[in-house]
Amino acid sequence: MFDALDRPIWTALTTRQSHLALGGADARRYPPAVSPFAASRDDGEASLAALAALARPGEAMLFLQQSPAVLPPGLVATRTADAVQMVAAGPFEAVDDPRIERLGPGDAAAMLTLAELTKPGPFTLKAQSFGAFFGVKENGRLVAMAGERLKLPGMTELSGLATHPDFQGRGLGRLLFRHVAGAISARGEAVFLHAYASNEKAIRLYERLGFTLRSEMSVVFAEIPAA
């Protein structure tokens, strides 16, 4: 079941999120305004050539997969990191709370501001293109959020978990985490997520919430160097 998770970006872009894909049979990426995520079908010559054709000067590309990404000539790694991929041991019960609301296009700027403050991972104004996001507001101000990102056959990634530093310690992150996980489970899908390997606090929390380590993952940020 989980072989598709070895290259989750490629799987998403060739299945449930193919409508967002730029590229063809050998390499694909999301529109840069949505996400820097990109992937090739494999590390063969044709796939790497197709990947290079999708790169544009000044546009970052981000690779997340089990084995370190092989970059085509012209594309240079600007940062690498170790990550982990975790999967839920079972379904989550639906969790609701009157404070939780579905976020919409009008919340995009506030979502980006919160993401830039808390650094949950690559985030853009069009992050809602991936799927549903939910948040908690106080006096009209977005203070916590969580949502969906990569969608694979039978499974969805929980991502974008962020709580403003002034509101941490109130259980809002855990509440939204369980709400989103419950919504994914209610559709009959498995829940998975990614975290930087260095973020031990988050990993321990995910373990307490019922996630287990599936695989170590490689993260590579790359771009075409400026002339």
C-alpha cells in the first residue's frame, strides 16, 4: 500500500492532484504560485531532461522523497535536510469544536503570515489549492491552522500545522490536528505527514497522537543559479 509514499510528490501529481500538474510523463511540478514541489518519474536520462525543462531561473524547486533527489545538469542544490515520513496507525475519530472554522480565499494572506512566522514548511498564498484548511481565530485574528497537502490514492497528508507563539500551550494545534485527521479518516483515507528530522518535539507529539515512523526522507531545495 505504501510504496507510493516513497516518492509522494510524483504519486500525487500523477493521481489525485494531476489537475495541478505542470509537465508530462517523465517529470512534473506544481505551479510555482501553489508550491515549489517537483518530482521526476525516476532518475533516468529522459526523466532528468524533462525535469530540467520545468525549471525556470529564479524559481525554487523542492524535492521530497525517500532517496536523495538526482538533479539534472543546470539545477543546483541550495539546501538539503533530513526528514521523516510518518503514517497513522489507524483512523481518527471526528473532532469538532465551535472555535474551528473552514478557511477560505479571504484568509490566504493571514495564513501566509502565520506560516512565515512559524515555519511549518513551504507555504504560499495558494496553499488551499491542495485541499481544505481549518483555523481558529481570536477577535478576528487567525491564531492557529492546519490543513491538507499531498493527496495520494487512499491517503492524504496532514500539513500546515501552525500556532502563533502568543497562543501556544492552549491545545489549539492539537485540536486542529485531530480535526483535520478526523476529516481525512471520515473519508476512509489513511493519514500521513512529514516532519524535519531535527524537530524532535513535533515527532514525539505525532507519536503520542498515534503516528509511527514509516521512512526517513530526503529534502532538497534547488534552483538554476543566477547568471
